[in-house]
Amino acid sequence: PTSTGRTKIRSDVHRDKDWHRSVHIWLVDTSKERVALQKRSLAKDTFPGRWDISAAGHIEAGGDSRETAARELAEELGIDDLQPPSYVELVFAFTCPAEQADWGGCNCYEDVYFLERDSEECDFAIGSEEVMDVKWMNIGDFE
């Protein structure tokens, strides 16, 4: 995606269905074949009360994708032990367009990252403004 050079507040971006950038982080335990999911707060403007990926957030104008991913993990799940400034533990996978504004979401280009953790040793400190619950789910249980 190419920047337009314009900035808007989040609520206006969502209202106007503007395309913007975000990060999505999948917290995975590959040895046990599990993924962490979060239940979004009822106060969220997109997909309130729904189960979602491990963590996500908008990239601010001029912001860095990898730094945003680290910040969102800390804010939403309390995972704050990543090593700045490179955050090498975050594995960038791909960027994909997600047109979801008409489904209760927003239109964004999602930078997708993976972070490996042991599900039995990973302690969460949920950011209650954004997240109601978090759980590990066996990948084989997805339909």
C-alpha cells in the first residue's frame, strides 16, 4: 500500500471506510499446535464481544509496523518482554488487504506477524479496555 499522506482520526477513518494500515499478531505455540485468541471488549467499535486474533491495532501516521505490533501485545495481553528496537522475536509473514467495513470491521492493509510462546508458561495481563478474555485454542479445533 502507498500512503496518501493524509491523516484522520480513527473514528472518521472507520466512518468513511477509508483504507489504512494495521498489524495483526498471532501468538502461537507450535509444539502444542495452539494459538492464543482474545475476546474483544464490548466497548470496541469493531467486532465488540467477538473472539479474534491474539492482538491487533492501527499503525499511527508515520508509525512503524513492528513497533506497533510490540505495543499492541503489551497493551492487550501484557506481553512486554520483546527486545527493542528491532523486536526480532516478531516474525513478519505477509501483508493482506481486509475489506471488512460492511461487516462491522474496517478496511485495512494488515501486516501479519507471528510470535512463538509456550502456552503453558505464557502469563497474560489483559488490557481490560480492549480485551475481555484470552484463551489458547488447539489449531485442530478450527473449522
